[in-house]
Amino acid sequence: MNEHTPEVPWPRWRRTLVGMAIAATTALGVWTMFKILYVEGITPLEMAILGLFAITFGWITMAFWSAVIGFVLHLTGRDPLSLKRRGPGPMRPAGSRSRTALVMPIHNEDVARVAAGLETTCMDLGELPEGIDVEAFVLSDSTDDAVVAEEKAAMAALQQRLEGHCRLHYRHRDSNAGRKAGNLGDFCTRWGSHYDYMLVVDADSLMSGTTVVELIDEMMANPRLGLLQTVPIPVRQQSLFGRCNQFAAALYSPMLAAGLSFWHATAANYFGHNAIIRVEAFTDACGLPELPGKPPLGGDILSHDFVEAALLRRAGWQVRMRTDLGGSYEEMPSHILDYAKRDRRWVQGNLQHLRLLNGHGLHVLSRLHFFFGALAYLSSLVWLAILVISTIDALIRALVPTNFFTASSQLFPDWPIAPPNLIIPLLIGTLGMLLMPKVLGLILGLMRDPEGYGGRPKLVLSMLVETLFAMLIAPLMMVFHSRFVIQVLTGRTVAWDPQSREGRALPWREAFRHTWLWSLIGAVWALVTWAYTPSFFLWLTPVWLGLVLAAPLVRWSSSLTIGRRLARAGLLLVPSETRPPRVVADLHIESQLPSSGAPAAPPSERPRDMPVQSFRRPHQSAEVHSDPGHPIDTPTPDRR
């Protein structure tokens, strides 16, 4: 490795220490809950509550410790991998050269947004450093003939506008076989040999030229590096829902990502976009098999990104995350219903990963990525189960009279034993761990860049608004995710259609149509607990209130007017708005596209094989080659 490439010291010790911290904190929480429940013995219902609580509390604990670690790293200015301050200047060896394809897979997307985003990113590249060459490649497998015609005309016009700045190629394939993974695989087998790296972006991605060069530079410097992931931050959000998520991502995500990168080390994850990949490594190691059985848990691997990262790691390549880079952006659904629709697709893909947990030769962290990816949605069902079981238990205690004489010859009653004074400490501790990532992110924002968020008072107020909003919509997202998990487990599949990203205010009718059932359930839940166990009704208030208000929350959070008014008041502002980077400021979506045109043909093909991988047969690590200009290096697999 190049002398400027940051090493990763003590990766196993890091994971051991973080694992011990998570395990100890989880054990303390579970033991406290056990002491609360085990007063006069423990019932089967209470045992179920304890088991489910252990799962959710462990999930909360992992996020808490990752946030604490990320906070310390940001506070001290340390790189989460090398634990040193990252120095300026290029890392690549002098005289080295590389070719990178900026690839954008698209499928029936908004053509105007595709063209505008790609043009802005390419124009921001400017004059590239010596030895670095970048070309753009649009990979279409759109199935709508009208969309394909628009794509061809728009790409032909864009090729002319980018002439002299960046070469642009366009390819359309008639089949959507393998979905996005198949689209990228088709590129690798036909044109991948032209390039050293591919920088994968989505139809809504934006990346600054500086960030693109930094990613290529690090790949050239480290011949063991197979994939380098950035932290994409949402931009251009106008609705209340979008602005709250955009604010949360800008304030908390870099810190949380740094904490995860600290213990993921060289076995990080892949988000499917805004990441650079070594083409040879990807082609040799990432041919995805079909899962046996029928969808939704069989067939094509839908959430391919986690699996591709795991296969690269299995083949001995490093998978890292750069958490210090700005200039990596994306867009997101503007309202709760579109957001939930996207999550429905991800639920199916992530639950498929549970079938790969025992895959041969996978790194332990790759298995954890699979498990935690599924748990992100399963935890909603677990949370719902805890609430339902707790409600049943509370109603039984309220409706079944207490029997103080359990034996026929008993002279004195068995008085109930009060539970230990641990309920309030456990509640405070759990809430503290849930809110601590937000508090730590706020502290960093106040210290580092308060003006980017509208100033210190507005930043604090924005954080409170976002926190309140997140608490209100949490019960609705819980029931959405729980329903999705049940649908997948009972065999219902879903189509992976293009994601809606442009903001729109939902009509009341649509909001009620998707939420009336949950509101009715929340109202009945509240009335029953109020009638029979008022104290439990009060504890349950954050849940039933969010469900009862589901329709207004969906409608108002989709409002562009409310979002814009908050922005004018200086609330929920983010640095990409107060100091917009050029790649964001220069994005202008044309309302009218060229009506006709044919793009130039892509480069000549250099066919090569992409072997389909297996999670059953023994796997031999792929040979690892260095960057151009370096001697060939074939290291043993890096299992750290």
C-alpha cells in the first residue's frame, strides 16, 4: 500500500471493545427489566416481553455507542480508520494513471432530472488532475418506449453540451434481467475492461468534482481497496417531511457513520450508490446468484448492495467508508407514503439477507450487516408485539381480581409486593440512549458550523422540531413496517418501480385512505386502556396519539407551504441551503426536453466473464491486482 494510505490499526480490538460495551449495556438493561417483571414470579406473557425487549434494547444500544464513538472522533478531528488526522494532498503514487466510469443505472426515471443531475456532476469535474480520466456512462434498462425515446434524445443533446468537458456514453438494453445488479453486471462484462473503477450514482445523485477526485485518488493509492462508500446527504427538500429528514441526515449522519466506520474498519457496507468500486474486483467476485424458491424470499437478490459488499470482502478486498467527505448528495421521497412505499421494497430485499447468514466464507461483519439490515424493519414488529403483549398483560391485571388467599387453610393474605424502584431509571436510561445521538449531533453542530443551520438559536429549535416530528410519526412507521414484514413473510411480493422524488402535497382523501385503519385502531386502543387501566393509557400516549393523528400527520408533513414557511423562519436549514455547493446550486431541470435525437454509440466492447458466486461451495479468493503503474500484488485475503 502507498505510504500515504491510512492504515487501520487494531481492527479486532476495536470490534471486541465495542462489542463488549454493547453487550454490557444490553445486559444491564435486560437485567433491570427482569427485576421489574420478576416480583412474584414471571408469567409467560412477561417472559415474551423480556425477550422482545432484549432485541430492541440491544438495537438501541448499538446506535448509542456508535454515536458516542463518532462524536469523540469528530470532536478530536480523527479519521475513524487510521485514528490520525487525515493530511491534505493526493495519496496516489506519482506517475500513476487510471480510468473511471461514472455509471448511472436508470429504469423508467424522470429523464429531465437524470440529464440535469448528470450534467451538473460532470461539469463540476472541471480540469482533472494529471493521470485521472473520467467518463460518464448512462445504463438504461427502461421498459417504457416513450421514456426510452426521451432518454435517447436527452442523452444525444447532453453529449453535445458535455463535449470538451466529459465523454458521455449511453446504452439501452431491452431486458431488465437482474434489475440494477444485472444492469451493472452487463456493463462490467461488456465495457468494464476499459476502466479501472466505476463510480456508481443513482438517478437522483449529485457529486462534487472534488469528491469524485478524492475517491479515485484513494482507490489508486490502495491496491487492496475494492469499494469506497461515501455518506450521501439529502438535498433539495421542500416538504415538512423532507426537510425534517434532510436536517436530521445533515446533522447526525456523518457522526453516526464515523462511529460505525470505526468498528466496521475494512469490512464496511455498501449503500448501492455514491460509491466507487474497483471494476476487476467487482466483476470477479460479485456475480449474484438467484436464491432458491419463489419470491418474495427467493429469486433475484433485491437489496444487492449489502451482498456485493459481502462478496468483495469474502474475496479479500477491503470495503471502506469515507465519512469525512462532503460533496455527496441524493434526493429522497417527499412524503410519508412514498417513503413507506420505498421501505416496502427494502423490507423484502433485507429479509432475503437472512437466508445468507450462513453463507460460506463470509466475514463476521458481513453477516452482521445482513442481520442488522433485516432487524431495522423487524424491530418495528418486535416493538409492536411488546406494546400489544404489554396491553394484554395490563388488561388482565385490571380485569382479573387479585386473590390474596392462595391456600384453603391460609390465615394471612399474600399482600402484593411492590416492584423495585427501577422503572423510572430504566425509562430515563432508554430515552437517554435514544436521544443521545441527536444531542451529540447538536453539540457538534453548535461547535463546528452553527451558521450553516441558521445560527445557534435556530439550530437548537430546529433540532427540537425534528425530534418532536420523529416521535409523532414513529408509531405510524412502526405499523407500516410491521405490515410490510408480515406481507413478505406470508408470500406477498412487490414491484420495484421508479422512486418518486419530486415534492407534492397529498390531498386529504389520499391521506385518509392509507391511514384510516391505523387511526381507528389507535382510537380503540386508547379508549380501552383509558376505561380499564388509566395509568397504562398515560404510558401509551405517544403511541396512540401518533396513530390517531396519522392522517393529519401524513397530509401536513407533505405540505410544501409549511416546509417553505419554516425555511423562511430560519428553521430546519442545512448547509447545502445556506451555503449551497456549486453542484447543488447549478442544478436546473429543463421543463422541455429535445423531441428527438440519437446518442453516439458506446465504446467498442471488450467481453469478459462475470462468474456467478455461490454461498454453498468453497470459494477461492480472487486475485488482487494493483493500479496501473504498480507491480502486480497478490496478497492473501485480508480478514481483519
